[in-house]
Amino acid sequence: MSASSISLGTTATAAALAVDDLQVVYTVRGIDRAVLRGVSFSVAPGEAYGLVGESGCGKSTTAYAALRYLPRNGKIVGGSVHVAGRDVTSMSTAELQEFRAREASMVYQDPAQAMNPTIKVGKQVIESFTLLGQSKEQAAASAMVALRKVRIADPTRVMDRYPFQLSGGMQQRVVIAMALACNPKLLVLDEPTTGLDATVEAEVLDLVRVLRQETDAAVLMIAHNLGIIRQLCDRVGVMYAGKVVEEGPSAQVFDDPQHPYTVGLLRSLPRRGVRKTEQALSTIPGILPLIGSDLPTCVFVDRCPLADETCRTVVPPVVPVGINGDRYTRCHHSDRIIEVEETKPGVDITLLAPAEGQPDVLELSHVSKTFKQRNHAVPALVDVELGLAEGETLGIVGESGSGKSTLAKTMLGIESADSGGVVSLDGRAVAAATGGRSAEDKRSMQMVFQNPDSALNRAWSVRRILMRSVEKLTGIKGEEANKRVETLAAHLRLTPRHLDLKPRQLSGGLKQRVAIARAFAGDPKIVVCDEPTSALDVSVQAAILNLLADLQSEQRTSYVFITHDMGVVRYLADRIAVMYLGRIQEVGPTDDVFHGPNHPYTEALLSAIPSVDGEEKVRIRLDGEIPSPANPPSGCVFHPRCPRVMMGICDVTEPPLAEVSPGHAMRCHIPVEQLIELQRKPV
Amino acid sequence: MRRFILQRLASIVVTLWLLATIVFMLVNVLPGNVGRQILGPFAPQVEVDAFNARLGTDKPLLEQYFQSIKRIFTLDFGDSYQSGSDVLDIILPALGRSGKLALLAFIITIPISIAAGVYAARRQDKFADRVIVNAGLASSSIPEFVTAALLLSVFAVHWKLGKAFANPPEGTSLIGQLEYLLLPALAMVFAYFGYIARMTRAGVISSLMADYTRTATMKGLSSKQVMRRHVLRNALAPTITVISVQIGYLIGGIIGVEKVFNYAGLGSTMLSAVGAKDIPVLQGAVLLVGIVYMLSTLLADLLIAYLNPRVRLEAKR
């Protein structure tokens, strides 16, 4: 294929990894279905190459095929993979083993699962070295060195632990140490930080960046987070339906995309501080073709706004972009990229503006929640004060264990607040537990969950799922309820055809629409959304966020939006509350929170976001781990990790949540003037 | 860990007490008079009363209950109503015989079925796997007394291989006893092979699909090393639980097999005690089975704790 000749000036022999016209099929019910339709790229020694694209595009299959680790029903049917000049596709089992032991390594998503839960960490790391022929003693010494290399301060202690006794960041360090044991020529990173908290993610990425300078391994990185790829990779390949549709230096591709798919992908991200009132997110119409679909010409033709007759009849050529010969796009119309439709304006700002002087629809006053665990009191929420106006979106951010979900459940009454705390709806205190609330109160507050797969009854049709919610929440029955279901579905952009399908017959985005429709079945006043888009691809996420914004402007619904994605929360939320260890550390209007001054924790959280726009930020490192809520630190709970801690004060008394400007409050002993000063210049 | 074991032993004591209570209640809701039952319908009432007085079965129920509870904890179950000999002298030899049979059955079943399960898992959905899964299903869905009768008629009667009576004569050597026990043991093997093999297969398959197995493979370990060092230890926990539950069941529950081969195991002893309303024997046997059952589950939990550090460390806290 011509693609590899256009890629960077590395030839198959010099490249650490050369993938040429790779074709992989999965056998499903006896039929071979194409997953990779001729993937070509190469990675030079010391270079980092990123593969991006939405789920199902084949990026992980490509990575696993490079190490010839395919699922049982997958096979390579064409093309070649060379690592350090050796053909991986033709290796014998023994050669492959040797190759994996000495030449190539992998780091995985979800480090907690990637290590054997029944074997001590030390033994697992040592195993990587004994495989290279080292004696037990040598290997033990090497393991110590390897763990130190990944910045583990106390390797002896870590080696004596079991994987589940380590934190997520620590686990991933150990997995990286094992991967680097053989000093590999090729290192594959498969979503290495997905599922880790923002500050831990930043820590792992920092480590990868430093280690890259210490080894000359070629890095192949898979990530759905474009910001991470931009930060870490020299070049990026954008995949769609089993083909690389665009390739080039990361910064150039992300700043000036030259394929309609890349353009669509980037536009569907909430970026550059855009808000829902300014602009709707753009989406990519249609859905990803199924594996094995017949795509004889351009793979993107069915969803492309520029597609014409040529695109349907002629295979798009590899079109070089720029004059350096390091970029290409597979598009007939790369000269017309600019025509890809601009995004629509956002929702009407006047409809969204929270009503002035109106009482809040939801109010929490002194709400705490303490769990009992083995006779220990574990405070999961401590003295939360929050208000939510009609038509307002309150974003709640914080790392895992910060109490976000407990807060949502306490609002809904799924968990009852400790006595002394009051949850009020429309200014009227309601029972702490759902069971004690009236049907009307239950109807007015609904929830959308993270994973629509487990939130919807798999045995029921969409119609039945929605019918039940309508009947339960509104008391309407029979034909009238059915009418209401149809109106509801139309509102959520579901077609009548969808109503008679089962959830498993729907895509992830459609399922989440059904889950949202379910929540809206009784015209709720408040909808609590717990990470509703984090399991979805960005173009689908964009559609869901648009939908939520539209519903809100039509019905003046208030949202409580829990997320770890700062881009999403910035786009959708009017106000943001930042939680740490069950306490609200900072709360304020979205712009104030993003512009500062900030609580030092918020500051660290904001600095940890890898930006797809490549803005330079000074990362604030947080030392240590999030303390256990069962045993919170004295004084300000953040003080042991705070880079701006003032010992003698911060470790003694807990600061109150104090207003620094109208509506913007934080828990910090440092005077606001000083914070502004500190946060203006890098630490 | 020590605390964990002590807690478990304490819960065994409580369970035994519950078990004894249930047995006592069951026995006493059965109609009939013990003395009458044993001495027959033609015995004079005076003798029946005297008999009952000797046994204590004429005392108020509550007193009888305390008596029976006391017996458990002093391990003195009294004398059999039927034969008059010490209950322990009846049930302990029966336990020994049942244990011998169960042990032989396990020695044959466990290696075969675990090996078959692992083999099937490695060839998931291929021909060999289908054969093992279906053969296992078939063998465990046939009741063991049917298998026992079949084995008896085919091997012992038709081909004259093995013995139709499992009770070896006094003084038979340990090896000699094997000949007697082999056929009933095989009947049990058939009953449990499928169960254990399928359990093993499921455990190995989920362990093979686990991320840590992928890590091990990608490290460059051979598939044998991956299996031995990383898969088996994680895969066998459910199998161990199943086996341990079966131990208790095998000791006390294989009445069908015992009957077919006319073997005087614990099961047959219980059955005849029920028929004769021989409460001391019944109580002793049920409690004995209960103890075996609970000890084998405890053993399984300890084994699992040994294999799985997470369980072990959590128990420690």
C-alpha cells in the first residue's frame, strides 16, 4: 500500500513497528466479518504513535494484532506486522513467546484486573525477569530496580503486597514496570489511564512521558481521550471502520483536521470553554457500520456531509497534506473540508436563565450521611449545603470516593440523610427516605444512570419500559399512557420503530436516550444524571448533551450532573460544586470556577485535564492518596495533599465554606487575595 | 485467621444445637409409642410402660429434650432402642465404612473430573469439550441408584467382575476390600464426575478470559506456564467449594447406592433407625453427618482463604 510510503520517512526495516495493509476478521456465527480493512502505519524507535477513533473502529484490534493476541474468533487474513524487522504474523508459537518476552510489551486498561489477584506483586514482577533467563536473586534485584524506575519509593514494601492492596495509580506503575522489564522495542499502551481518577491519570501520564525519554521503545498508544494522545504522541492515526482515514503529527491533525470524520470527532467534543448557551455540540449523523459490513469505497461515505457520487464509486486516494510528506487523508474532497457544516447555535439563553429571586426547587441543608462499617462510622457526606434553581444545571465533580454518588442518592432518598439534615423540594422539607415521600415528590425527582445496559430491563421492549414509568409516575393507564409514551419517545428523538425493540437491539446512545426518556416520563422537576455519557463515544455524547440541553430549555428541568469530565461539566453546568472526601470544597458559577481563584484542590483537578487544544498548563502534582473517609485527616481534610498547606492552621481547624465573591464559595484558610496571587504564576 | 476459625467453630456448635433440636422435634411429631413400636403390638402394656420408663421416653418432652441436648455435648448418645448397644458403637463403624467408600469415590473422581474440566476449558466449544460437557451432564442426571443397579447387573452379575455385596468379610485386607468397594464407588463417580468437571471447566474458562491471564501471556509465558502459575489457582475456588459440600453429602446421603450394594454405611443405618423409631441412633447419625458436613465446609473455606489472599486478609481484620 502507498500509505506507508507517505508516512514518516521510516521504512519497514528501520521502523520499530510497521503495520502494512493489515486485514483482520472475526468469525461470528460461521461467517468471517472484516474488522480491519487494510491498516497501514509505522512507528519509529523512540516515537509515540496514537490511534484514535470511536469504539468499534478497530484501534484495539490493531494494537492486539501487533502482538498477535487476538480473540479466539479473530484471525489475520492479510497484510503484515513487522516489529524491529521481524514478521510477527509468521512466527511460530515458541518464537511468539520469545518475542513477547523480549521485544514487545503491553500496558492495559484497568490495572486492578491486569495483575493476578492471588500472587504477590513482587513475585509477578520477578516473573518478568526470570523469563529473560535471570536467576531468582538477579530477578529480585532487577525487580527492585524496575519498581524504583517507575517512581515507587518503597519497592520492598510494594513487592510484599497483593495487587488489591495497592491504589489504582500504584497498580498501573507496577504493570508499567513489568512491561518495561525486557526493555522492549515496542510498547503498546491500551487506554492506560481510562477509569483512573483525573489526578492519578495525570500522574501516570507524567510517568509515561518521563519514561519515554529514558527508553528508545516505540510507543503505540490507544486512547479515546484525544487530549491524552495530543499530550503524549508525536503522530496520530485516526481510525474509522477498520481503516486509518487520516494520519499526521498530533498537533496538526487536531488543530487542522483534513478528513470529514476527524472534523466531526473534534467538533463533537465540548472544547475551548464553549457553553451550552453559545453553541450546540455537533454530532455525526448515523452510526458506525457493523463489523463485516460491505464498504467497497470510502468507509465513512454513509455519514459524510461531503459524500457524492465519486465517493460511492471510487476508492478514495491517499492524499498528502502539506508539503512535509508527513500527513495524509483518505478523502476525495479534502479541498472542501471547510464546507463541513458548522455547528448550530446553542439553546436559547433567555429560556435557561435561572429565575431571579425564585426559591430553589431543591435545597439541601446540613445534609450528612454516615455509613456504618464494622462498627466504624464512615462519614460519606459532611454538612452539605446546596440549592438548585429551576432550570439550572448543577455540576458535581470530584474523584472517586469524594461522595458524588452518595450525594445524588441522598437527594433522591435512596440513602437517607442523617438526622439533622433537611432535603427540601419547592421549599418544603421531604422525608429522608424515598419510602416516606409522596408519589408527587418521587415523580418530581428522577435519575439517569451511568450504564443504560444495567438500568433497563433487558427482557422488556422499550415501549413496555416507558409504559411502566408513565403508569407508575403519572397514574395514567391504558391507551392514554401509550399515547404519552409515543409523545415522550418523539421528544427524545426515538422513532416509533425503536419502541418495539429490546434494549439489546439498540446502540449505546439510543439506550441512554431510553433511560433519559424513562426519567422524563412523569415531567420531573429535577433529574439527577450520574455520569450519563461516560460510557459513550464522543459523537454520541454530543447528541445526548444536546438533547439534555434542549429538554431543559423546553421544560425548565433542573439537572444535577455528576461527572469526572471537566469539559462536559463546563459545557452543560451553570454552577459547579467540587467535592473532596464528602465535603463541598468549592462551589460557584461555572465561569468563576474555571477562571479562579480556586480552592487548591480544584486548582489541581483543573490542571490535570489533558487538553486536546494543546494549551500549556502547569501541572500541580498531588502527593499521596485520597485518604479513607473512615479516617479523615484533621483540620482541612485536603491538607495532607495540599501543595499550599499552611501547617499550624490547616491541620488544626477545618475552614468553613466561605463566599469569596457572589455565589462563589470555598473551604480554604488562605485569603482569597493571596490565592489570586498564588494562582497567577506557576508554583 | 485464628479468630476466623474460632468464629466458625462457635457457629458449628450453634448449628449442631439447631440440628439436634430439629431432629428431636421431627422424631416427636411422629406418631407412635417407642416401647410399643419396639416390643410389638402383642406385648402387654405393663412391659411397654416398663420399657419406656427404662428408656426415659415416658418423661415430659422438655426433659427429654434437655436430655438429648446434653447427650450431644457429652458425646454420649445412649443406647440403641433396638439392639441395646452403645450408639457410638453403631454409628462410628458405619461412619468408617461410609468414609472408606466416599474416600475411594473421591480419589477416583477428583483427578479425573478436574483434568477433564481443564481439558474441556482449553478446547472450549470444540468437539472434545462438547463430549465432556454432555457426558458429564448425562452421567450426573441419572440418579446414582440407577447407575449402581446398572453397574451391579452388568459387571458383578453378567461379567462377574467385582462384587455384588459391598460388605467385605471380617479380616479382608485393605487391598482386598477394594474389590468390594469398587463398583459402589464407581456409581458415585458417575454421579459426581459431571458436576465437578463442569464446575472446573467454568472456573478455568472465566480465569482464561481474565485480564491477568492476558498479562501472563503477553509477558511471554508458555500456555502451560500460564495455566499452572496463573489460571488454576484462581479457577479452582468454586470447584473446591462444590467438592467440600459433596463430602458431607457423600458420607450421609448415598442411601441408594448403599442399599443396592447392601452396604452398611451411615445412610442405611439412619434409614433403618427411622423405620424403628430408634431415636438415639438417628440422632447420633444425623449429628455425625452434620459434623462431617460442617467440618468439610470449614476445610473448604480455609483452602479458599489459602488460595485467595483477599479472603485471607479480610478474615484477618
